[in-house]
Amino acid sequence: MTDKIHKIIIIGSGPAGLTAAIYASRANLFPLVFEGNQPGGQLTITTDVENFPGFPEGVMGPELMDLFRKQAVKFGAETQFKNVSKVDFQTQPFKVYVEDEEFLAESVIISTGASAKMLGIEGEDLLGYGLSTCATCDGYFFKDQNIVVVGGGDSAMEEAIFLTKFAEKVTIIHRREEFRASKIMLDRAQSNPKIEFIVNKTVEKILGDKENGVIGLSLKDTNSEEIIHFECTGIFYGIGHEPNTNIFKGIIELDANGYIVTKPGSSKTNVKGIFACGDVQDSIYRQAITAAGSGCIAALDAEKFLES
């Protein structure tokens, strides 16, 4: 435990958290950043990033996040590769804990992001090597290929429809015959000539290796339990995301899906002095550039709060 009270503590270190750190450090607020279990956020498991402005030749995800970090540290941010285990926002100064270690802050910016839901099957280590959780991010890399979307909700339909801009064929694989997707989204997918459907099949294994990428899937029939192999060169999970908000439940306002609720046009939460940015409060766009923009907003909001 320390008596030092930080002006700002930032929880999370993806594009949102590190952009907030850049702006806060340039305002001489000397933020303390806890980088968490996945320093750099989801971009660190992305290979080529071609849609971030300023990199016409593209940039590797880990390299991009390292540049973010170096820029924040250059202006005075302190980063620690520690995971916040609990928080206490009931009284000022706010308390942030790393196991038994207590840190105090006048304001907190939450940028813990969201994690794509995974199936927990063999072959998911090919994430970034033919397996993706973001069509908008990676669809361009699959031009004229035969690719698969796993899922049965609106997310899966949206991903599949978007991917038809690039792929030769998109196959939606769903474990049931009925879909959770809204009728309008399902109709759009079913009427698209590039989209085919395989139902009553579960994905048992992703086939391939990091040298050659994805080459296919092992599918299990939910009725006969027969195992079949399906050839493809790309797989997109469309089974949703989960915001990393477990430690904030009952402490700040979350929506029905667990995302932090922020006041319109700002990063302010329902607790004065606590701000949120990036995928932890954005269930719609989930892009590195929008996360970075919201990180800037959070830092400016926090600066105004500290001045007042």
C-alpha cells in the first residue's frame, strides 16, 4: 500500500487505454496504466493491420501497440504489466487493487475492452493465421477464397454478408436448424447468392498450422454424430463478444449485455470521476481507430473533471 494519490489510473492498455494515456500524460497528469492480462489488447493477437490511418503499407498489431505504449511513456505515463483484481469507487480517492496491493486515484479511466467468444476447441491457436473474430478487420485478406462464418445470430449474418465483398463463397455453419438472427438479417443472408448454409453441425476442430494457415474444419452432425471434414481457407467466429467488466458489476452501471453505460456524447459513467472508453463500452463498432478516439475523449473528460 502507498499513500500516493495518482491523478489518473487507467485500467487496460489497448488502443483506448494507451491513447488516453498519451493525452493524459501530455496534460502533465502522469497517468498510471495497468496493462492487464493482455498488454496491448486484442491487436496484439492480430497479424497485419491495414486499416489504421498513417500506415499505408500496413503494420503488425503488436508493433502498433508498442508504438502507442512508447508514445505514452515518452510523455510521462507509467505502465505496469499488472492485472487489476478489484476496485472500490464508493469514496474519494478511488481504490484500485492488484491482489493485495492498493493504489489510490482521483479519477479512473476504464479501458478493459471486450473479448471475442471462443468455442474452446483444438486449433484456436490459429487466431491470426486464418481464424478471425472480426470481418471488418480481416475480410480484405480473404479475397476470392472459400471461407466459413460460425454462428446463428445477427452478428454471424452481418459478418457473412460483409465477407461476400471479398470471398468467392461464404458458408455459415450453425449448430441448430433455427437461427437467433432477426428475420430481416436472415433473409438478407439467405438471398445472397454467395452465401450457403450448413445446419445441425458443430465445429469440433480447426485444421491447419501456422505455417500454412487454416485448411478446413472437422464438423460433427448433431443428429447422427458423424464427423465430416469441410475445406476452407478462412474461418470467422460470429458468436459475439463479452465485455471485460466482471470486476465492475454492482459498482458502476452496466447494460443488459455487461457493457459499461456512458452518458451520451461523453465517456462519463454514472459514478463521478470514473470514465470508460473503447470496446468495454462500445458494442457496435469495435475498431482500433474508434477505440483510440474514445480514449482521447476519456482523457479530456478526466482532465476537465480534475480541473473542476
